[in-house]
Amino acid sequence: MRRLPALNEAVRDLQFAWGLARGAPFQVLVQVTNRCNMRCSFCDFWSNGARPEDELGLDDYRRLSAELLGLGRFIVSIEGGEPLGRPDMVEVVRAFGAHHLPTLYTNGWYVTEALARDLWAAGLVQVGVSIDYPDAARHDGKRGPEGTWARAWRAVEVLRDTAPHGGSQVHVMTVVMESNWRDLGALFAQSAARGVGHVTTLLSTGGFRRGQAGPDRLPPPEAATALGALWRRWPHVRFFREYYAHMGSFLRGGPTPTCRAGQQSFNVDHLGNVSSCIEKIDRPVGNVRREPLAAIHARLVGLADEVARCNDCWTACRGFAQAIGGGGSPRAWRDLAARMRSR
């Protein structure tokens, strides 16, 4: 009974790889809601929520999935707020899973075994659970509700145990800040012991309303050196070595590779507004409720020169697009095939 789903997965993977090779768009971040049950100090989405009836609905996401197919095969990063706060998340995943590779980022609070099984059955390819510290006191203090750390690790285990391909489809996601970069080795050991992957993203402080007023700070440049060493030590760290290679220059205020946001990757917020990236959600160029995605994407491509001058962030979404955009490099393709496979 697994042969047909396995064949479908293989075909979808090949179509995605072919799109990368020919330079087609391949990554879209979708904030399905800004509402969240937590109050993380480095995120302001929870303070800018919308009523459920104003957010994009299932019909919107089914249409968006079909229109994305007109541009290519996409990794669709489903984010929030807390996406699992939406009761229709299984069907949202199913809408994107029909044509693309949906991934999900969650704080883990709402994960149950039944929900996990339904999400995988709907076509979920990969899920990341947010854990920022190796101890409960600091993690819970950063995110709000007591018990957050324990529930996040429980979600990791439930998702791992229900995934069709086990721990290869689950990873911990850590925001790297001044307050936790020295703890990353301990965190990597915890995720390795549970047989799942680990991904890090550098804190964003330069984009629209991205942490400027909060207590969190970027780590020092030596954090990049430490992360590079940890990448070599821990093979379950599922990201591109190139991301860590350029992180030190960003943290020193130096140059980074030209940003390609808007060309092969872009952002769709909970109201349907499309921008070149999540850092520029205050500068949408269109709305998927009002016009075809192809027309909106053409305007994004027209902003390439403006975006190329931006150096506001060095987050994982930029690092992912950077590593394999424009056809990618041989090293990036090796990392994608060896470290980042979901099965």
C-alpha cells in the first residue's frame, strides 16, 4: 500500500529538483495566522492578529496552491503566529500537499498524536518545533506559558513517532540570540538523542517590526565560528554550511551574498498580502485575493535591484534561498541531498 505514495513522493521530489536546476521559483513563506498562544519577546506577530474570518480561508489556499504550480514546485513554509491554533490546519496542509512540499513550524503546544497523524496523511513533508534553550526555565520565560519546553519536546517525540519516515521529517528550530548561542551544543545533543534534526535561524532585528524594541540581541561574530564547528560535529544539523560561512560577516556588519528574495522566494501573509520576504511585510506588492499570483510575482521580480541592496537579515529563510537560488552550488546540492532529506 506504500508503493503509490512513495512513487508520488519521488516524482514530486524530482519535479522540485528540476525546478531548482532551471531557476524556477521554489520557496514561499505563508503566515496562516498572526494569532498565537505565546508571547515571545523576539516576535510581534501575536500582537497584530486578525479575526479568523478576515484571514485567508481554505478556498484561498487551494487557489494559491494551484497558482503556485503555474510558477513551479514549491517548498511551502506554513508559519504563524501559531498555525496549529487554526482548526482547519490539516486541510490547509492538504491544499498545499496536493502539488507542493508543505513544511510546518509550530511551538508544539497543540500537537497530539491524532493531529500529527492527520497532518502527515495530508501530505506534510517536514515539521520544525521551536525550542530555544536546553532548560525549561529560560525557554518558558522567553515564550510565556509554563510547561512550554516540556510540551515542545513531547511534540517532537509525537511527530517523530507518527511520521512516515520517522525523525528525518522532524527537526528542532532554534532562534540564535546573544542569550543562547553558547548553549547550542547542549541543544544539539538533546535533539540528537531524540533522533531528530536541528535547524537554526539567526535572530532578525533589521526587518519591519522585528525585535527592535525587545530585549533580545544578535550574538557576537564568534557565534558564527562556533556554529560552523558545531555543524561539522553534529551531522543532524540540517542546513547549508554556506549559511554559517557567511554569518560572521553579517554579524560584523560586512558584506553578504546578494539577496534574491522576491525572485525565487517570497512571502504571503495571513491576509493575502504578498511581499518579497517576511522582513518587508509592510511593503506588499499585491494581494492574492484580488489578482493572479503570476502578475504579483512579475512585480516582485521587477524589484530585484532594490532587494539586492538589502542586508537587513541573515535568517534561515534567506540562507535557504541563498544557497540553492540561481541553480545553487555543488556544495549546496550535496548538503541538500545528504543533510536535508526528509526520507
